[in-house]
Amino acid sequence: MKRRSVGIFILTLCLVAFQLAAKDFKLETLRQRAESGDPVAQLELGNTLRLGSGVPKNAALGFEWIEKAARQGNALAQRNLGSCYLYGIGIARDPAKAAKCYRDAALQGDTSAQCNLGMLYLQGIGVGKDEKQAVAWFLKAAEQEDSVGQRNLASCYSNGVGVGKDEARALQWYRAAAAQGDANSQFNVGLAYYQGMVLDKDETKAFEWILKAAQNGVPDAQYHLAWLYGNGVGVSVNKSEAMNWLRKAAMQGHPKAQRFLQEPIDWSRLL
């Protein structure tokens, strides 16, 4: 029994040593490729150092490798570089340079960069505030079936930001994003069915979409779902499920859910 335990211990040590050697070999190979000028390897090495993935974290050195890849026109590296400048990762924060990097990647069709650039224009960060430009970049991403771009564009149409208010178009883009699993869009589609906005009022479909959003972690959806269960709207009354979803919303910091849990609950008063 003792020999067997010793054998297992030695085998475990050998396995760990092999895994460490393999990791070192992989990192060294990656470094050699990066030093030879491979932009994909430069980006991967930069992110490895930036995040400290299996190596000592070194954001400044990670930034340098990402910058090398970006200078070679790698769109993903340009977008990553933009985020480094925007949040001050490995380099001093510079929103204007962030916007330039995002634009470089966006012009190559990178949808995440298009969404990021749109948000900068929307908020006036690193560029002059320009809601129409924001909508234009969200549209480019949305037309490439990027769910974040679709959701952002929907929000602009819903609120009349940078474009004329148009609930029908807003719903069109929310539905497109919801079909791809975007949780906030699923919640908005559910609300549209519940309120009868553009669509015919349908409480069953409202419940189905709000349930999807709640299961995907949206606190407002969880709170609304508690109300639906508590009042039997679109689903049979189920106070146990209502309480379950109310607690989930409260645990995510939903203020109304937290307040209602501190007093006797009148389910009709949640909304």
C-alpha cells in the first residue's frame, strides 16, 4: 500500500513537471513567432502578459506587443489597443488615442470596435459628442449581425437618440438581437409583448421572453418575472417561484426587490 502511494506521488510529480515544461515550450514558441513579426502571435503574447495567463503579469510589456501587432494592421490588435488606451492598461489613459485605434479596427469591419466607437461618439469620450455618428457605427455593426450593435441601435430608435424615434424599428432590432441570445434585448421584447407596443399584447409571449432574460441574469427581468408569477400574468400563479426570482434580483442589487423583501409582500404592488 505504501509503495503504491509513493508510486502515485512520483507519477503526479512527473505529470506536473511535464505540464510545466509543455507550458514553457508553448510560451517560448509563441515568443519566437512574435519576435519574427507574426502579428497573431504578437497579439496573443501581449494578451498573455497583460492578463498574466500562466506568466507573471506585465501589462506594460503586454501593451508593447499588442501595439506591434496593431501597427501591422491586425484589426483585433487595434481594438485591444484601443481598450488599453481607454482604460489605462499598461499605458497612460488616452481616450483620443483609444478612439483612433477603435476607428482603425472599425474601418476593417471589426463589429466590436464599431460598437465601441459608437459608444464613444454617443458619450463624447475621446471625440466630439455626435449621436448621428454613433447611430451610423451601431448600424454598421448591426448589419453584420452583431447583437450588441443591434441592441444599441434599437435603444437609439426607442429613445430618439441620433435618429427619429421609431418604436417599430427599435423592436425590429431588439428582436434580431434577442434571437441571438442578447439578454437585455430579450427583456425588451418581453416588455413590448406585455405593453402591446407595436406588437399585439400577448402576456404568454411576454412571460416567455422575460423568463429567457431572467435566466440570462438580467435583474430587471428577474424582478418583472417575480411580478408575473406572483400575479399569474402569462403563467399560473406560483408564489414560490415569484419569491425565488425576487431573491435573485435582490442578490444582484435590484433596489426595489431588496426593499420588498424587507416587508410583507403585496405582489400586486411590485410594478
